[in-house]
Amino acid sequence: MNESREPRGRRQVLGDVLRYGALGLLGLVGGRLLDKAKRGNGPLHPDEKCVSRGLCRGCRALAGCRSPQADLFRRSRKEA
């Protein structure tokens, strides 16, 4: 096991840094996309932004939206 390792050049080190950096970035982006796909179209928490600019009528994400405004809108539609 006495293998002599040749010193790595700057190009090899820079190539490794860029390769593993790109791999990490790809992992982060992929994880974010999977998380977004799992959540669906609408906001899940009241802190998240509305996809329909506060207009619940006709919103494609109304069924899965848990914002307080969406809850009020759904309740008012059931009463009417």
C-alpha cells in the first residue's frame, strides 16, 4: 500500500471544486423542485405568498390553500 501519489495540479483541484460545487447546487435545486412538487400549487401556510394576488374566486390553488383569507372565502361560499 505504499502507492506514491503524485501532487495534484491547480487545474485538477479547481476542476474538482467546480464539479462538486455544481453537484451540490444540482442537489439543492432538485430538492427544492421536489419539495415544491410535493406541496402543490397553493400556499400551505399563512406566511407564504398568495399565487392569485389575494383573489380567491377562480384561483386554481384554492382547494389546497390554507391561508386565512382562503378559509374565509370557502366558509362564505358554503353559507351562501
